[in-house]
Amino acid sequence: MFRVAVIQNQSESQRSGYANVARNLAENMPRERFEFRGFDASNIHRLFSADSDDALERFDGLFVSTNASSDRHALQILNDGAETIARFLSSGKGVFVSYQKKMSFGVGSEPREFHFLPPRYRVH
């Protein structure tokens, strides 16, 4: 069974059913082959706690859903967990990062810092 950690924006998933990616994937993928575990700003720290049953290394994939990084607390924990994510990737596991509106910025505005992916995977 493939286990996938899904990080999602808590307020968006509560407001709109389509934004609850972990639930939608679980309902539409074969349950005997996949397990999708949802994380948001309230519990994302468990992915980066080595002694947690939800430690990232216990998963096969990491799915960062649309605008999950809009929550500053979630983004900070992701950035702080960059080394863990790098080890995860180098072990042959996968990461999918969906559209993150806060990664874009207009003329005269400062981009937010996204350091959770290793440098070779960062968008500049």
C-alpha cells in the first residue's frame, strides 16, 4: 500500500469540499492500494517529528495541495523541514507541489520565502 501525506490549506478545505484533497483522493483512488493522510497547519509538525507515527519517512509520497503554503505557520514548518524533505526525495520517494498563489508576486512586492524543496527543484 502506498501512503501519501497530503498537506492542505485548512481554511480552504473547510470552506470548499473540492479543496479537501486528502478526502477527495481517498474517495476516488483504490483504497486497497493507497492511503491518503491529511495534514494542515494544526498537525503538519507531526511530519517532521522523527518519533511520530506520521513522520514523513513513513510515507511514500508528499502532496502539497493548492495554496497549502498560504498559511504562514504551515510554510514555516515546511521550510524548517527542508532537510527532511531533501532526504525523503533522495531516498527515491516523491513530492508533488500544486499551485501556490503566494509563490507569485507582482511588480514592487516581495516574494515569500519557499525553501522547503532542495535548490535544484526550486522555482526562481
